[in-house]
Amino acid sequence: MEFDKPEYYLNRELSWLKFNERVLEEAAVHDTPLLERLRFIAIAGSNLDEFFMVRVGTLKNQIDESREWVDPSGLSPAQQLSAIAKSVHKLVKQQYRLLKDVLQEMEREQLPFAQPEELPAFAADWLRKYFDNMISPVLTPLAVDASHPFPFLSNRSLNLGLTLLDKAGEVSIAVIQVPGVLPRILEVPCEKRKRCFVFLEDVIRLYCRQLFHGYRIKNIVPFRITRNADFLIDEEEADDLLEEVQRSLRQRKRGRAVRLEIAREDNKAIRRFLLDELRIEDDDLYEISGPLDLTCFAKFADIPGFDHLRQTPIQPQWPLDLPPGDNLFEAIREKDILLHHPYESFLPVLNFVRTAAEDPQVLAIKQTLYRVSGNSPLIRSLTQAAENGKQVTVVVEIMARFDEENNIQWARRLEEAGCHVIYGLVGLKTHAKMCLVVRREDGGIRRYVHMSTGNYNDSTARIYTDIGLFTANDQFGADASGFFNVLTGYSDPPVWNKIAVAPLGLRDKILEHIRQEIAFAKAGQPARIIAKMNSLVDKEIIAALYEASSAGVTVDLIIRGICTLRPGIPGVSSRITVRSIVGRFLEHSRILYFSGGGEEKFYLSSADWMPRNLNNRVEILFPIESPEHRKRVFDLLELLLSDNQKSHEMKSTGAYRHRKFSGKLKISAQNELLRQAKENALTLSPPVWQTQPSATLIEK
């Protein structure tokens, strides 16, 4: 049977937009605290910014290059852009409807947003002084005429377009960029026990007339430009990769405009002018009924004094697998240790590297870094280790999108401390998550390994769900050594004992297990696949899953974001279900289960099932072998599949249906996992190195 028909596949971009719709839907859940609903609106806006900068930008590049191709669903780049525009215009309208509802509720909670001209006299007087002293000196009005060409306006900057009339009635155009160095949301003095807020651009609109002496302002219209931020680097031709990345980052800021957002008001002249100057097509114009750039609400949602309008902050619990004691290496030698974040603390991972840096018996540390936090304790520990004379090797992926500048900064700091910094393999991003510690002990050299589904980032570890494994198993240790030898030197991939590595072997490992399930089903044995990940796009694997379903294999997929597989197609995918969980935490872990004809297989991985992960990135997949851990992972998957509060089920059309509570027991997987972690923690006492961290760790 053929499984490559276009009607069997969904478009990846439209699938992603469906995911962002699910994020936005969380802002409509009235059981969610008000400021958390506002935060979801901001997250959806930030997601959309990146989508235009990368995905829309890429499609426009393909059209410019006259690339004649269609995606697996049969759509050309032009057809995709047309469908995207239709979907996004609908999404933006929903976003601002929800924002209006949330802002009205915020006003009832004494968090009102006002127009500056509506303020009482004492507040207006304060605001005028603030404009004169703080805002006006920073503003630069820009004329646009024969001697003043249209200025370059940076990506995602907020601007004001003005039409001006001189004394003779001649019309001129000017632009003011709203300064990003000042707070976007200003709190103004208000009545006692009340608070009031205004947007910076509204203050500028009210008082900017003094910048244009001799002219009358006809109208002022806020607008915002999104630019193409997708760029390619020829690593083989680059003499210095760091310099080439930095050059490309400068180029990113000046990419072509791919979206124009403009306030829906008297904007006809400004709108036509901007469309012409920016060469924006009508489909890429978004007229907005409300404030532009809703990402500002992400920070506002943390405003002090309104804890009752936010989720109660979670306290990650001490891991179930770590017994009380004062020696982390001894605990890992005793047994493999599984950590589930954010329900369990990320601190043991930080302490793993810190302890290794301070331990005189540790000879070497090798680690991959893809995204780290802005003030990462891991970086401090690695630099300390190098200064203590240990061999420290760090594989830094400087082309982690939108984290390039941060990663370059840390790479240079690590090099200055004496670490060996490697920038991965030419043509491949290093996305694998692994840390190897080599320690001298009485019996000789022992290797301790940490592998994970998520980044070594202490900030995201509090909001992303990820699973990590500590082990001192010799075979894992040998694999870890071989892995780093491939990344840092001239070494062909070894025959792996435990792990599988992309781009060589990981895809084959997945397909091998799918084919085994097919064979079990055809032999009349139980056959089941459960796979959890962020995205499923790879056509070859999707075709294999269709074949599995046709052969009688039950396939349950938990895909947070993009999924181009269509479930429920008779004779093709009728045994496949697709669920997406969108809730308080971002579901990030990649977990695979294969029934194995009774010999169950469990794996964790850094890789989604996408061509980029399996073909163009260095990724790892590693097994879970402890019976205790296997049960724990299987129970987790079953819990996620039973969620009827935050789960959305995909229909064969690609649309999602919210799995509403209907008389059964209410099950929110994330809430249940929080409850379990707290219950488990009651029986544990954290070890000494948890309660008395070093000064470098608590500095943050």
C-alpha cells in the first residue's frame, strides 16, 4: 500500500498555527488566574513573531529563488503563504478579542490601562513632566522626503507614523521610533490604593507635537515591522565561525520585511506609504484593534502585589531517586537516577557539575551546551573546573537560533578560563544533551554520565517538562566517551553499546522498532507504540506509522506542537491517535515506548521526529533499563494519555478537539505530577549538598 499521497499529510506551517491556537485558548480558560491568562496571550504573540521571522521568511526566500517544489501535503510555497495569511488573520482577531476580555477583568481587579488624556489632572501633570524629562530627550523624529530617505527600522521595533501639514497645507510624512530603552508600560500616580498604567507610545502620541514646530499633526498611527531572521552560514567556507555568525546576526536585523502590523484607525495614507516603502504585500498587512506587540505583557504578568492573580509558584521537590546522603557520586554508583523536571529539582544536575569542578579526584568534564540561562551556574562551575586544573571540554552550539549572541558570550568566557571549546561538526547542529565526568577512584577510572531530553538551562528547567538520567554504567560511559571523541576529534562513530546517535543510526533505530511492532501485529501478538515529543514531521517515519496502523499496531502519539500525520484515515491511520497537552508547563520531553512483543522497550531522546533532527543535527536516544524506571515512565505515559483537562485530540482534518471533562474523574496530568512529587518528597530529606550549596550556586 502507498502511504505517500498528499492527502495523508498536513502542512507543517498550518499545523504549527493550530498549536499556537491551542496556546491562545488557554487565555480563555476562566479557571486560570487572570495574569496567567494574560501571559498566554503574550506567549502566543511571541510565538507568532518567531514564526514570521523564520518560517514565513523561509517561504518567501523559496519564492524569490523560484524553487519549484511542493511539501508532502502538496502545497507550494505561494499556496502555503496564502493559507498562512488566512489563518493568522483569524488568529490575530481572536487574540485581541481575548485581550479585550482580560483587560476588562484586570480593570475590575484594580489593574486598569488608561489613555493619557483620560487621566485626572495630577496624573496628567506627572506624566507631562515624565515626558519632558525622560522620554523627549530620547526621541528622534525622522522626516521622510527627497533629502531624507525612508529610515531603516529595526526588526520588531514599535514606531509611530505621522502625517504632517505645513502652513501651506502640504502633506509630509515622519516617523518616530518608540524607544526600546524605556519601559513599554508606565505606571502613573493614581488614587490611593489604586494603580493605573499607560502605554509608552500613547504618551508619545499625546505630547510629541512639540517636536514638529511649524507643522500640524493630522494623524499619528502606531506600526510595527517584522523582518526575515532566517539566515544560512556556509560553515565550510567560513574562516572563523564565530565571526561569520556575528556577521550573520547583524544581517538578521536588516532582513526584508515580512509583516506589517498597524493600528486600525485613520491610517490610509500611512498604510499605503509603508506598504510601498517596505514592499509588503496586502496579505502581510495586519490591522490591529488594540496595542501592538503583546509580548510586553509577559513581564507585566509578574507585577508585584498581585500574587492572587497568578499561579502559586511551584517548589520543585527533592528527587524520588536520590536518597539522603552527602556524596552524589556514591548515589549514582549505587543505582541509576531518574529526574523529572520541573516536578523534581534541577539542582542535582547543577551540583553534578559543581561537585565535579571541586572534587580533586575528578580528572575531566565533557559537556554539550545548546541553550543555557543568562547567568548560568553551569558556566561558573565549568570555568571553576578549568581553573582548578581539570580537563574541561565544552561543545557549544553557537547557532542555536536566537541564542547565538548568548552562546558566543559564554563560549569566549569558557575559552578565557582554559576550557576546550568546540563548535560541533560542520553542517550539523549539536542538539544532544550529555555530560560526562571522568573520576579517579580506588578501582581505577570511573565515568559518570548525565543524559537528558532537555537543555542544561536552570531557568527553563522550572517551566519545561524534561527527563534526565544519571548513570555510572560502564557501557553508557564508553558510549559517552565515544560520543565526545566523534564531536571533538577525528573519529568514526563506534559501535554503540546503549545509545543511538543522529544523523547516523537514530532514524534506523526508530524504523527498526516500528517494523518489529508491525511483525508482532502480523503474528497476532500485542503490538503498541507510544511516542511523546514536540513535533512529528518526518515523512518516512509517518509512512512507517501508517504501515504499522494498517497492520494492526495501536499507535498513541502525544505531540505538543507540529504534527503533519493525519489520524483516523480508514485503512491508513485508523489505529493512530494524536493528543496535544498545553498547560502550565511546556511539554518538552521525548519518550518512546515499544511493546516489543512482550519485551517492552523504553527510550528517552533529545530528538523530535523531524528531518532536521534526524538528518542535520547531532542527537541522542538512550534506553531506560531499570524496572523501577520503566514502570515510572510507562505510568507517566498512561497518565498523559488519560488527561481530560489540558489535552486536545486531533481529528483527521487536522483540527483539534478539546477533551472536555464529561462526568469522569477530572485528570490534569501536570497537576497530578505536582501532587505526586510533593507526596514523594514528604518521605525524603535532601542531602547535605542540597541544603548547603556553594556560594557560587546561591549567588543567582
